[in-house]
Amino acid sequence: MSSPLAGEPIKRNDAEKLAGVLKALADPARLRLLSLIQSSPEGEACVCDLTEPIGLSQPTVSHHLRILTEAGLLEREKRGVWAYYRLVPTAIGTIAELLTPPKRRRKAR
């Protein structure tokens, strides 16, 4: 993906993809779900483990997890009747890279 912060205009296709990811992130429940999954000891979580801490019903949590998965932020693995989710390792870093101005990126390396 190209970035407008990298000194060149972002391509339409890339802009639509990035907008979809940012839209998926722009919800407090989804941000909390990402945080809960990332901070879990195994680095993954079952839907059944996420409903109580987030305070939402299982269907609502599953809906949010589906949106995060479709945005490429989570991976889903079905085990029996439950689905387990983990962060896509490169997803957050890619977004951060696109949103970091080039001068700051050079200093961070």
C-alpha cells in the first residue's frame, strides 16, 4: 500500500482497503476486543472468553469479531463449537507504518 504520508498520493484501491480497516478499528468494543485478545496469555481467545469482559452478548461479540476478521486484523480458527481468534501479526504494524510520517519512521529504525 502507498501512503499519502510517504510523499505520494494513495491509490484508490489502497485507500478503500485502509479506510475499511480504520472503520473496523473505529469502534470502542472492537478496540477492546483486540486488546483482550492480544493481552491474553496464549495470544488468542475464544468467543466464550470475551463476552463477559466486554459486557456484550455472544452474538454481538461474534459480529464484532467477524468485522475485525474481514478487515484482516484477526485470524479465526474453529475448534469444536467455538471459534478462537488471534491478531494477524503484521496487521497493526502495517497500519502504524502507513500512518507514521516518513521522518519519524527513519528515526524509529
